[in-house]
Amino acid sequence: MKIIKYERNKKNNYNVYLDNGEIITLNENVITENELLLKKEIDKELYDKLNIDNKIYELYEISIKYINVRLRSIKEIKAYLQKKEKDIDIVNRVCDKLIKNKFLNDEIFTKAFIKDKLSFTTMGDYKIRKELERLGIDNIIIEENISNIDNNLLEERIRKIIDKDIRINKKYSGVNLKNKIYNHLLSQGYSQSIIINIINTYDF
């Protein structure tokens, strides 16, 4: 197949006209990387490669837009891409490209995730850990970052919840009040050991 002409289509894309009447749309990076401007013909092998390369760039740009909404874990991006592309090799190549260009980094994602949950939610350390596991973060990364959470901050958050629960649950007292608050803290996702250590300093 001979290349007849190129025509700019939209940002980063060109229509490539072939002598068999076919028009293929390619990302300008695909054109450059495959040195198409120096070639006058496209054989079957190159044609197939162009389509794959173009798909990778298409998914890569979609992924960047998805990441720009908020940071994503590698597992999240793979799941997102697999809804759009069945070829796992293409999905992995897109992810590798995102990692190489620093759009995907589970270490950075984990730090941001923890900071966000501690700043804008009442989510406890145990629940944060479980959420990170669900998002596919490696246990070594999770442990390292969870262990860096300031224990004084966790204690302050727990005490605020306890003090509030004491104020709004005046019909309860003693063991009943203690158990109610304990269960509430568990539901918020705080570690059992931390809850027990703090709640035992209160006289119910």
C-alpha cells in the first residue's frame, strides 16, 4: 500500500490516505516513531504495527485524562483500560508507558491517598489499609506508609469521636456506652488495638 498524502485531522492526529482508498487515522507520535514521512509504502507487518501503536497512544491519552481527575493506582488503571481493550498486552504496554513517564506510581499514590483520607474523612488506619489493599498496592508500600501515620493524630481523631459520642448518647452509660462507642470506632476503620488502648483511658 502506497501513502498518497497526510491530512491533519485534529490535535495530534493525522488522516493517512492510501492508494487502495483506505484512510487510517494515526497519532502524530506514531507517524514520527515509525518514520512514515520517509516511507512511501506500508506493508502488512507495518500496517498491523501502526494500528497497535496507535491504539496504545489512544489509550495512553485517555488514561492521562482519567488520572488528571485524581491519582490512580496501577491496578485501577489496568481495570479501567480492560473495559476498553481486551488485549492484555496492549493494556500492559500502556501502563508501562504511564509508569515510565511518571503518570503512574503506587508509592506516590499511596502517600496522597493516606493524606486525603486523614484530611477529609473520619476513616481510620485499618480501613485505609484495607482500601489500599483493594486498590492493589503492594503490602510493603502499605506497611511503610501506614507506619508513618502520626499516632498522636490517630489518637486525637479517636478522642474526638469518643467525646462526641458521649455527648450525643446520654441515654447510655457504663458498659453499654463503652460498647456502643467501641463498635462505632470499629465501623470507622480504626485498628482494634488502638481503640482499646484509648477507650480504656475513659471512665464510663
